[in-house]
Amino acid sequence: MAKDDFRDYLSQPGGKPFTDPVDAKSLGAKPKDPNSDEVGKGPEPEIKYNGPAQVKEIDARIKSLITSAGEEADAVEAKYNRSDVANEFVDLAPPVDITSTKQTEDQDMASQMARFRAADAITPQQRIDSLTNISSDSLIAKEFDKHESNSYDALYAYAEQFDHKDEKSKFIGKKITKETLRELVEFSRAGSEYGKWVKPKLPPDSKAAKNNDTSTPLGKFQIVGTTLRGLIDNYGWDLDTVFDKKTQDQMYLQLANEVMNVPFGSLPTSTQADKLQNQFEGFKNLTENQMSNLAIETQRIIQRIKQTNPNFFDKKK
């Protein structure tokens, strides 16, 4: 068969188009048997195939790929185990180098399997605990560090750590993050030992001093006794709840949502940011721009919580 004829032959239905002018014999092809009953099938190289062996080999490769994907999924899942997953819930997927031009399908499958397993492993309460966690490097934490308090155990003038001027503090070593709301309700009353100790030390221009009152701030957000009791009543806090970081972060967000009252899907207006500013004595000297940024970051967290659990901010009374 001539070269051109062979090329035309391979181009028939069922045959593979042929373009290189190479002799058919060099490819190991045989002319079509004129007595053959096969229709539309081009010539085949003289290669012997072992059907069962090939099937077995392919099956083994598939099993190997599945095992590899499963092992990688288990490794990724181990990073996000049940005890730690709540803290990682916002970013369950393992970090991926976005500059990389290659990520295999096996890795994609493993990552997806791990995310599904991790999401199933956490409870609704763990989701809320994760979303309400205020990171130490957030704008909220940094502003409170500078203007209110840098410790979740903080009392007025850091009385849990230092004496006040020439007067010895009665509260050195006190850890309010280890105490319950029940204990702190009593500790933060105006007539308590703490309330009486704070009153003469208040700046004359403070709201409490102007009203001839005292102040009993507690923790990172310096929540005073009257506000603490209001939050407990409004949101149904269990009095046996420990006043730890998680509780304080959640109370701050409930208080911020209450005073700003920003509609869902909106950003705080300057008026709403002012309401948040007036809630905290230490924020009175913040600029309008600083306060706006703080209110916006706070509202973003509130919005994510409402998307996950709209009932979190529902008042019980």
C-alpha cells in the first residue's frame, strides 16, 4: 500500500488521522484483512495485550490513589482535631501557596474531606465560641490595650497587680478570670470593698465622680458592676459561668450590639459609633476616625455571629 493510500486508510471512520509521511510498515501496522467482518476499525500495531493483567494493574493503581488521598485527609484532619477545631473554625482549610501553579486532585480531595470531617466534629456552641473570640492582634484588642485595659484580670488602676500611689492595694493577686459571675456581681457592687476603694481615686472629670458615684470596672473591657448585672439579666447568663476571656469577649459583643443597634447588613454610622464610644470611659479621647474603625470591626464580628446564630443577641427580658 502506498504512503498516501495508507494515510487515507487511517483517516476512515474509526481510524486515527495520520499526518507524518512514515511508512506503515515501520509502525507495525498490518493492512486490513478484506475478509474481516469488523467495520470502521483501522489497523492496529502488532502488540499483545494481557486483558486480565491490565485490569488488575489499573485496579491496584486506583486503590493506591484512594489510599493516598485518605492518608492525606487523615493527616489534615489530625491538624484540626476535635479539641482544637473550634479555634480554627474560621479557617479550616490548610494553608495553600497561592503562588503555586500545581495542586493535585488528590490534595484537593484530601483537603475537602478534612474540612467536611472537621465541620461535622464541632458543636453549634463551639462555632459561636470561635466566632466571638477577639484576637489579641485585632484592632479591638489593641485599642482596649491602649485606652482601657490590657488584661482580662484587670481591676481599676490595675489594682490586682500594683499598689495605688502611696496606698497599698487590697486586691493584689486577684484573678477575676477564675471567678464566677455570681461572685463578681457581689464584688462589683457600689457598696462593696472594691467600690469603696475606687471612689476616692476617680478622676474629677469622670462620669461617676461627677455624679458622686463610684465605678467598679472589671476585666479587659472594664465592664462596671451595673452593666455586668444588666448583661446577665438581659441575655440569661448562668451565674456559675466563669468570667474568663470567652465570657468577656461575648459580653463585649452583646453590649456593643445593644448600644449601636446596627441593622443587619449595614455598617455603623457616626452616631452609632459615638454610642459605643460613650459606653467606655477610656475611649473619650479617640478621634472620630479611630472610633469609626473600631465600631466597623466590632460590627463585622457581630454580623458573622448573626449569620451563624441569630438568637445569640436575643434578649431574655
